[in-house]
Amino acid sequence: MDAAAPLPYHAQVRESLRTRILEGVYTPEQQLPSENDLTSLYEVSRITVRRALLDLENEGLVQRLQGRGTFVRRPQVTQDLARLQSFGEAMRPLGHETASRLLSVREVKPPQAVAQRLGVTMRSKVSEIRRVRYLSGTPVSLDVSYFSTTLGRRLAAEDLASRDIFLILEHDYGLSLGHADLLIGARLADEALVEHLGVALGSAVLYVDRLTTDLDGQPLACEHLFNNGDAYQYHLQVARDVPKPLSTPPKARSST
């Protein structure tokens, strides 16, 4: 380390490691040298190394796993929520390859929340389509989509592994999409998410409940999207609605 440099030692270590990550010396999911090795490499204390690694973790560049070490995180991709787009429509212009693996298509009685969103009774049946979505070969999302049985039976005959459902609805079926209502939260990973997304059991995943309607406001699809937050995130820009200033009432004239 350079004692004459304007940056403290931990910042010098941090900047050196950041440069190596961004230049591809350390690749995504690769383990960094151990704290002992970094201490020897940079000739600094372990406390200095730990502070540098903590800075990189806070920036989202690395992930520190207890008992295993520090790993370079996969770069996150961002989907803009200000536009109603399918997964493929949002990712392909960014240069990412997308694919889907169809898990199942079946007719089920809807969960209460799905029945309410689609405006059907819980005694009726809906079509459920389960898919794993891949981004550049990495599984990033488990999508569970619900449709009316009429629409679901048509979709069951389509190539859902290579085609986006939104595009099928619009281009093939002539259904114009109107808007989507989204609820965003978190869920704990169950065994299905562990199997399909490779996340740890009980870890938090990003959850989106999306209701898509046609131009007349009629529900078309209710979807539960479980996203691996390490690889995928959403972006939304909102503006503040500044209230108009209250007019000042005229002062009362004093009597003379």
C-alpha cells in the first residue's frame, strides 16, 4: 500500500479489488482470495481487508458467505416497471438471451387471492401455467400464471418455451393489453424455488403479484413471479405530486 496516497489503506484495497472485478480478473461467482491471502497480498491488517470487503459488499459487487468466503456477485439486470412488457421484451434489447422451461399446464381451482383478482368464484376452474425463466442461461424467475380455462387451453397448444405469452395474446389472438396492477413484496424460498432457482431454503426472494387487463379493463392474467433478487431487480421512476400552495385569505380591515 502507498502510505503517501490520499486514500486510507482500506479504500486502496477496495479500489484495487473493484478494478479487478470490473475488468474481469475476478469473474462472476468466482471466490476471491481469502482474508489471509489478501492480508499478505496488500501487506495490510485483517481489519483493513474486512473493511474493504464490507464496502464492496455494500456496493453489491461481492457476497460474503459465512464459512465459505467472499464471492463476486453476478451483475444484476433491471426491468423498467414504467412499461408493461414481457420478460423477453424487456431483456432482449439489453442484449440478454432469454428462454423458458415449461413445468406444467393444468386446470385447477384458483386460490382465493387469484379468484378475486380474476373476478371468478373459487368453485370455478382456471388454467395454471408454471415456467422457469432463464437469463443468459441462468434461472432467474419462477412464474406461476393463471388464465381463464378458455384462454389457457389455447395457450397450452403454443410453444411457451420460446415465445412470450404477452406477444401470443397480442399478435396471435388479437387481444390488446391495457395495463397491469402490481403488488411487490418478499417471500421465503420453499423447496420448489430451491430446486428451480438454486436459492437457499428460507432465503428471501422478490415476489410480484401482477394482474394484466385488456383495454376494457377485463382481467386477462394473474401472475405470481418469484425472482432471484441476486440477479434481477425492478426499476420505477416516480414523480412527486406537489400540492398547490394554499391561498392566503385577505386580512380583515380594522374598524376606525
